[in-house]
Amino acid sequence: MTEPALAEQVHTVLAAPSTTEHVSSVAASGALSSVWLLIAIPLASAVVLLLTGRKSDRWGHILGCASIGASFVLAVWYFFALRGMGHKAVSEHLGSFIQVGGYKVDWGILYDPLSATFALLITGVGFLIHVYAIGYMKEDPGRRRFFGYFNLFAAAMLLLVLGNNFLMTFIGWEGVGVASYLLISWYQDRPASATAGKKAFLMNRVGDAAFLVAMFLMFGYLGSTDFTTVFNGVGALPHGVTLAIALCLLGGACGKSGQFPLQAWLPDAMEGPTPVSALIHAATMVTAGVYLIARANPIFDATTIGSTIVVAVGAFTLLLGCIIGCAKDDIKRVLAYSTVSQIGYMFLAVGLGGGAYALGILHLLAHGFFKAGLFLGAGSVMHGMKDQTDMRRFGGLWKYMKVTWVTVGLGFLAIIGIPPLSGFFSKDPIIEAAFARGGWQGWVFGLAALLGAGLTAFYMTRLFVLTFHGKKRWTDDIEHPHESPAVMQVPMILLAVGSVAAGGLLVYGGFTDWLEPVFGTTEVPEAVHYSKALMTGISIVVVLLGVAISWLLFRRGTAETEQPARTAIVRAARENLYGDVLNETLFELPGKLLTRAAVFVDGKGVDGIVTGLAAIVGGSSSRLRRLQTGFVRSYALTILGGALVVVAALMAVKLG
């Protein structure tokens, strides 16, 4: 990032070539002084819903939706106000948070093209998911509390992306973690749900610890965690320190975004209600890691090793998610591993740096539409199938759920990158940028991204075909599947429209130029010796090949019970590529052994010494007490015995 671009990112700059433009720019700057309302409105709603109790049960869901809807309206207004300033940035000081000696942290808002983009995604897609949840959670007795948690989640995420320093970002980061725990473990009477919530919370704490270490290093070497100070001071840091900060930030990002080696919590998060899955996987939590790396782009640009590790993590994780997704039968878990994979593409892009930063954010936005639509579609299927999630028990549902079939179908075509849907405009450029890296890295990362596109087409075709086509494979308790109510259909339709049009509108609407003040450049180098048309053609062929293979294998359905895996890779995929086994072996097992050793030392060592001394004193006392018989003859005999011993001793001394 150039120094002028960096200055634009963190300061209000009012360029005024004419009096009219100057007046409009000043007016826009004044309008942006209330950006903090984006956070305050859903936060206030959450407080009301969580503190008023059952009194708000009748209208709590309406307040929850209205608050996030109001934030979306404001986000649109602020977005156009910022555009009126010429793509600059506004930094608003709200008050002092910490002031100890020379260290000071302010409550402050940074509203620039990057944070404005995220604010639109969080509030816009988040609002549609809120509306959908009205119908989905209709019969849940805790619906009012659910919307309180939903609003809290949105407020924390908005704080995360709008803070003007790393500490404020971290506060929002932790708020998202708490809210996610409350939502993932919503069905607390189900052991699997409670366990999933704890797993998400604990695994995220690992990443959060890395984030904290990064801030400690910033403060230790630069005396601040403010974006301006840190980014301007990166060039003066020793390379080892810069690399350490970058890797610690990457660790935090991996935790929130479910990237290797901290990906295991994300699929288990499916234990929560489906709207939670949609909100976490599409518009909020999993995008936080991508935001953090993109926001800290001056740090990653300063260390080639750090940025290369980001690319490697993204490439490995996208393949990991694809392979596991091919072997799952639970419709929500297939989509969960799809999220792991798609976030991997975003990590790969932001790790490539330069113009690829904008590509990562572009794919993040497109993913927000089609993945939210896919999750809501999965929830619609569950709604009509009595919460059934096993795709082997579906089939032929297109006849009964035509709206869901169409909306999920459009999301399916978007995620696999069929032109001209959104995924084509966002994922294909990332594949091209990976090849453009050049050398062996370009081949490795480019082929990984290309293979991931083929695998994505395979498992998403499998999901679509097994769910909506082929013969009926329902269980006896499901008499007649049915479409969801209108309150659930409308958000699905709007997200499907976004899945179709978002990519093209963003690309041809100058989205990458919009982000240039943040990243300094949005120029993406072309792959050497390969034309863009050739790369696009190869990508489409690979995708169509994945679709064709999956269609041939699953067009007639699949076994309704799990069959023994014939190959090692299928067995491994069904076991999540042994990710849980790896974590249990490397982290849980040593912890258990250490705990057992500590219990042994404490129980047999420390406690043993204390109880042993007490036993010695008690035992010897009881034995000595037996000498006190109370009979004079016994005492006289004892005195006589003692006297004889003394006389014998004296005689022995004299004779000796």
C-alpha cells in the first residue's frame, strides 16, 4: 500500500476541485458523523429483548427485524454519502476507552470503502435472515430471546468491522464469539447442540489468544494498536516481528473463519437453528477472518513469508472442505464444509495481495448471497420434511417445493461458477490470480483452486440432485412435504436474485475501483502464457465435468443407509479427514495426560504427605495412649523396669 493510499484510509480527506463539490463533500462528512448508530440500534434492541422478559414475546421478533432493517437503511444512506466524498474515509472519535500513561485507546469509528461494504452485507443479508427466522422460529417458545441474540450478534459484528483500532475490533470479535455460543447451543436440551456450542467457543479462544499476542507485539514495538500508527510503523519493525504479528493475526483469522487447523468447529455449528447457520456462514462470523487480513493488508504486504502462508492455508483448506463435503449426507453439513472451502478461496485471494485483495472481498459478497440462500433453502426443506436432514431420505421434492427448488437451484449454479451468475465473476478471477503468481507456487495454488472448483461442482450437484430429483425416498412419518410460508419464501427469492446478479453488478459497477483507497491497487496480473479466455474456458470445463460425473452417479438416487467405504479417501472424508482425531491427539490428549499427572501429584504427592503425617501422628498417639492403663501396679512395674535399665547402663559404663 502506498503512503497516500494509507493516509486516505484513515483520515477524512475532502478534495474540492469546485465549490459545489466541496459543499456536497462537507455535507456527506457531516452525515457520516452518526455512523455509530449502525451499532447502537441493534445493540439497543438486543438489550430490550433480553431484559424485558416475556412481556415482549408478542412483538419481540418484530423489534428484532425492525432494528436490523433500520441499520440497513442507514448503511445504504451512509454508503452513498461516502461515495459523495470521492471514496475517502471518515474516522470518528467517540470517546476515550483506555488511558494509562502514554497508552491511549479511543472509542472510534473508521468508515471507509471496506467497512462500508461489510456494513451493507451484515445488515442487508442479515435483515433477510431475520425475516426468514420469523417463520422458521414461529413455534419456538424462546423466539423473543432468539432475536435478542441475533441482534447482539449483528451489533458485535458491526463493531468488529467499524472499529478504528485493533482493540475495538477485538471487542467486537469477542462479542461475536459469545453470541455464536449462545446461538449454536440454542437447543440446550440436546447434548450435541451444547457440545457444539462449547466446541465453537473453545476453538475460537485459541485463535483469539493469537490475536491478543499480535496486539501485545504491536503495543510493545509501536506503543499503539491504532490502525494509523500500526500501519505507518510497519516499515520500521524488524522483519521477524512483522512476520510474528502477521502469523498471529492469521491464527485469529483461522479461528473465526474456520480455516485449517481450527476448522473443526464450523460444521458442528449446524446443531443450531438453520437461520443461525445462514447468519454465521454467510454474512457475519466466518467473514471476520477475511476482514481482519484485508484490513491489516500493510502488515501482510510487508512480509512475503506471512502472505505466502495465508495463501497456503487457503489453498489447503479449500481442498479439505471440498473433499469432506463430497462424503457427507447431511444437507447442512455439506453446506458447512462448502463454507470452509469457499472461505479458503477468500484466504487464498487476500494472501496473494495486490489487486487480489479486492477479489477476495468480491467473492465474500457473492458468497454472502448464494450461501445464505442455500442455507435458507436447506431450512425450507427441513421445514417441509419434519426436520429431516439426511439427503438419502429426500428425492423428488421439486414437485412439492417449487419455490425452494428454483431458489436453491440458482444458488447452486452461482456457487459452482456457471456464467453469468455471481460465482463466475468472483471465483474464476481468484483461480486466474493464483496461476498468475508464477513459478511452482502459481502451479500448486492455481491447480488447487481449479481442482476445488471441480469438486465444488461435484458435491453441490450431488446435494441438488439427491434433494430435489430422482425417486422419493422419504420415511413413513412424512406423508406430504410442503412449501414454506411466504415470510420464509420472500428472503429466499431476494437472495436468489442476488445470487444471479450480484457478481456482474459488482464487477461492472466498479467495485474493485471502490476499494482502491483501502488496498492501494486493484490491478490483478494475468497468468503468464495463458489468456483470460483460455483460463475461463478451462475452469468452465472442469466445473461441467464435476457436474456430469455427479449427475451420472446420483441421478437415480443413492443407498438409503450408509454403505461401507470402499476406499481410504472415502473413509477419511467421512471422518472429516481425521481433523478431530488430530486435534484430540495433539491438544486434547496432552491436556488430559497433564491433568491426570497433576491430579496424581496433588492426590498422591501433596495430599499424601499431609495425610501421611496426620496418619503417623494419629497412629502413634493411639498406640502411646494404650500405655495409660490407670493401674498403680502397671506404673510401679514400669518404674521398676526403668530403674533396672538405668542401673544396668551405669554398671556397663563402670565396668567398661
